[in-house]
Amino acid sequence: MEQTLVAEAKDAPRAGDLAFERLYRSSRDDVYAYVAGLLRDSAAAEEVTAAVFERAYRKRNRFDPGRGEPRAWLFGIARNAALDELRRRGRQAELTTEPADLESLDATESAEDSERRLAVSAALERLDPRERELIALKFFAGLANAEIAHVLGIGESNAGTKLHRAMTKLREACDGNA
């Protein structure tokens, strides 16, 4: 009987593993979108996303809740992994959206929506890579300013100011495309 309890305890998932599983399920699509935006290569983004979660799982016991939220910690790992991949490739990081897959577009999408999407894509191309990264962290990853600050290693007010400036430039660039 005692051996059965020990075996069951060994097989039972630990609380940390369940928390990691919840983090994975709630963040996997956002991490992929963020990494794909940085790499501009869907196959590489899949590989890097897998590596991100592998690294995070191995380091899960080192996560300190007093230093920030789990998502910010995870996106810090994602940022480093994507930048490692870009360095490995020997090119500079350029954050842009992936080209549209014409076959996957919804047939009910209006011409106006399509034009708006193209205008935003063109406007993003005109931004500095660091500004595009801020926008990706905010809107692709859905991070709060405090989380963005943690990922980038800057102050929260600095992150908010930089994000505001990037959004202003994006709006101006979109207006220029209209």
C-alpha cells in the first residue's frame, strides 16, 4: 500500500507543472505571433517557439513571482530566443508582419478591411525595428506596459512613452497611406 502511494505521488503532476501548462495554453499563440513577427519566417518561428517553451520549462523553478508576471518572464525568454536565432542567421532584427496568405483570406472580408490591413502593414514597415517590437509586444503578445518594460529591461514609464511615440508614428504613417 505504501509503495502504491509513493508511485502515485511520483506520477502525479506537481503544482508547478500545472501552472506551467496553464501558462503554455494561454500564451502559445501569442508567443508564436510575437516570434513570427520578429523572424518573418513561420517555420523558424515554430522552432523558436518550441525552444522558448522548452527553456521556460527547464527554468520554471527559477521563476520569481516577486520580479514580475509569468507572461513577461516568458516573453523575455521568447525575445532572447528570437534574437539568438537572428544573430545565428547573421542578420539584423526586423519586425514586420508576414506576407498575407491569399488563400487563407476570408472571402467575406471587405475591400475596405483589406485596404486597411495593407495600410497598417506598409506603415509598420516604415517604423524603426525597436518601435515595431514595442507594438508587437503590446498588440501581438497582449502585454501590459509593466510587462513590456520587464521584457525590454527598461522602466515602465519609459516603455509607456516609447509605445506612445511608436503608436503616434504608426497613426501618422497610416494616415499617409490613406
